[in-house]
Amino acid sequence: MDLQGGLHCLEYYELAGFYDLLTQTYTDYQEQVDFVQQALSYYQWRPGRVLDLACGTGAHSLLLTKAGYQVVGVDLSGQMLRRARQKAAALGLAIPLHQADLRELPYDRSFSAALCLNFSLTYMLTNEDLRRALRSTWKALQPGGLFLFDLAYQFSPEPWQEMAWEEGRNIRVSSVESIDWASQVILRRSSYWVGEGEGMHEYQGLDRRRLTLSQDMLYHLEAEGFQVRGQHRRWVLKQEPDNFSALIVAQKPNS
Ligand SMILES: C[S@@+](CC[C@H](N)C(=O)[O-])C[C@H]1O[C@@H](n2cnc3c(N)ncnc32)[C@H](O)[C@@H]1O
């Protein structure tokens, strides 16, 4: 299935099996889930089902389910969902995981919280797509439901490399980004070298994200009927956002 107009982030598509290997080098999912739990409690969440939007390979869904939450995960990529299902099965967890587009979620007042973490909302490249995603999230939430998501205020003009390995598998990624300021779209070109067993493969990937700043995002949230409850430094409830990113908490009003 196409991710946004035919351009694919290979990690969500052909290389979904390597996504966890790569992200575990820089993402502490337990820290993120601890934050989510603290934030839900701080904003007086009414217990109910939690929707993990753009759940990827299910890291948040799995940890929250283990902690006793009822979670449903959705993602556009069948490959990412396949990995999520394998991981859930290996842990003996039954988690509903559905293939769906953020812009067309098939839910109506079904959840008391929605998450969209690790900058996944930035895949909404235009105002129209962003508004559709906000509208369908709003519809999926019950009155009073909370929406937690993060935004990145950065792009990296300098090329960079990432690498990760485990027994029999390794991946090296070399990336460079450019931005088109008119559309606010960041284009990341990556070369992937992937080794599995004896084989070694090279892939070229393109990824597009939108650089959306807080003032604009708050405007769109409010225009779609959300109340903005707070902005935080990522994973630190008691601190303001820094200059690189923010974690925003919005709420569907009670009536
Ligand atoms: C950076 S990954 C984050 C995955 C997961 N939330 C995590 O933190 O590991 C972004 C995810 O967004 C998904 N995605 C991109 N566009 C989407 C869309 N329009 N609808 C649903 N999921 C989408 C990708 O398939 C990918 O799994």
C-alpha cells in the first residue's frame, strides 16, 4: 500500500523487519510509555480504550497492554503491522491491530485516548491531510477523550549515519535531508545497506515529512474542535517544550 503519494520510507515498507533493530539504538519506548501513563493520569483521563495511531511495529501498544491498558493499534503499513502481530504473539498478548489510514479512521466515539508518537503526525504533508487526520481522530474519541502526539521542530542539513546489529543481521543507513520551505516538506534521502545471514543488499529510500510548528498545529487542533490542554518537553511532564520538539495534549470537549 502506498504511503503518501508513492514515496515510501523503506523502514515502514520493505525493511519493516529492521525497524526495531534501528530504533532501539535511539528510542526508549519504556520511557515514552511511562510518560503516557503519567500524562493520562495528570489530565484526569477517564479509563477506556486507547488508540495507538501509526502504531508501527507496536512498541507502545505492547507495553501499554502489558501494563493493563486496552489498546487498539492502527497503521497504514501492512509490513509494520505484520511485525507488530509477530511480537504480540511471541508475548502471548491479544492486541487488535488494524490497517487504516490516519485520515480515514473507521471509528466513532470508541476511545478515551489516542496517541500518535514519534512524530508520526508529520506524515500529513498538507493542511488538508492534517485536518482530515485531526477530524478522524476527533471522531474516534469519546467526549472528554485525550489526544497525545509529538512534533519535531528540526531537520538536519548535515548528512548522518546510523547503524545497528544483532546476531546474523545488521543495517547501516546513510541519510541527508533537505527542506522545501514553501511546502514545509522535509525530504530525506537514505541509502540502506542491510545484511542478513550471508546476503547483503543495498536500497535507496525517500521519506517525506512536514515540518509543522506549534502555533500552526494549535490553530488546526482548535479549528477541528479540540481544546489544547498542554505542551510538554518530550517525555518530561514537568518541563516546557524545548527548541527541538514538543509533546502536545489536546482534548475533545465533554459536550
Ligand atoms: C516513525 S514511525 C512510528 C511508529 C510507532 N508509532 C513508533 O513510535 O515506533 C511512523 C509510522 O507512521 C505510519 N504511517 C505513515 N503514514 C500513515 C498514515 N497515513 N496512516 C497511518 N499510518 C501511517 C508508518 O507506516 C509508520 O509505521
